[in-house]
Amino acid sequence: MNFTQTLDKLIDGWCERRAIRPLQCLLRAYPGPLAHTDQKHQLLEALRDVKGLCRSDLTEDELRTLIELTNTLEDLLHGAVV
């Protein structure tokens, strides 16, 4: 999975539907460089907020994609700590 491409696709869909709440949650941490661990943690927090606070604004496919992105990022960060 191309992480940034997948995020961009979600954002494009939300823009087309004018789904403001998920955009508001995610855009505080993305787009931006994901070079440092703290930036990745901020993105992970934003993804969790979208899942938790904006469920009614998401399609089932978007929710599945968010879960996959969150799990991938959690695995990446966990691997970075070990």
C-alpha cells in the first residue's frame, strides 16, 4: 500500500463530498513531511480521531481504509521503537 497515495485518495473523496469533519481532523497532521517519528505519531492520532469522531461521515470502504492505514502506521511505529 502506498501510504500517501491512499491518504490523498481519501482526502479527494472527502473534498468531493464536502465531508468537512474528517478533513478537519486529518489535515492538522497531513499533508506534511513524515520524516520524523513525532510527525508519524501526530498523523496516527489524527487517523484515530477521524475513525472515532467522524464515523458517520465515512463510507464503509473509507473506514476499512482508515483501519488499514492506522494498523500499518502503528506497526511501523512499533517496529521503530523495538
